[in-house]
Amino acid sequence: MPLVDAVKQDLTAAMRAGEKDRVGALRLVLSELQKAAKEGGDDELAVLRRERKRRLESAKAFRDAGRDELADGEEAEVRIIEAYLPAELTDDALRAIVAAAVAETGAQSPKDMGQVMKAAMAAIDGRADGKRVSALVRGALGS
């Protein structure tokens, strides 16, 4: 588990540097990674994506409630988590993958969206948000 080891090293460095916010975020990430490893479930990147999504949703909820300082904290944790994730695909690369998935599945109408999403998400391998992919698939299928 190289990701767990990397997080442990970063946690140690953050503790030595006295970075309280970073230490808290890394402890949460490490805990989730270790829990997933123990359960034998999610892969490490899936755990990180899930944790990033949770923080983004929390930040949005805090902003909507007028709690900007709490939203800022959640967004800071998102940036820490994103440092361990592979880079997001560009829009052009994403469009190319969606076009290939449409061609591969032979999709022609919005009814075929599920097949295209399945093929596209497999090729994307977590390097793009499902909402972005869904929007591009809808556009490609004319819905």
C-alpha cells in the first residue's frame, strides 16, 4: 500500500511542522484508507475520490448556509486530498473518450446513455467527475 505509506510520511512531516489543519485532514484520509484496506473493499483511489466528494458536498452546504469559514476549511481538505489523486482529464481528452465510447457501443439516442456511460467511465478510470462525463454524453447523444 504505497499510498498509505505516502500519507503516513506526509502526516509525520506535517506534525513536525506544526500544521494543525493539514494534520487533521491527513489523519482522516489515513483512517479511511486503513479502514478500506481492513475491509478489503475499495481501492485507495476510490477512497480518496469518495472523501473528496464528501468534502465538496460539505463545503457547498456550508456556503449555502452562510458559513464561509467552515466551507474554506472543507475546501482546504479537498486540496490536500487532490494532491494524492491522478490529474483530471482535460475537456478535449474527455470528449475523445466519450466519442470513442459512443462509437464502441453504437449508441444513437439518449436511451443508450447507460451503455455509453459504462464504457466511458471504464476508460476514464476516475480521472474525471461523473457529472462532467454525463453532460458530455448527453451532448453527444443529442439529449
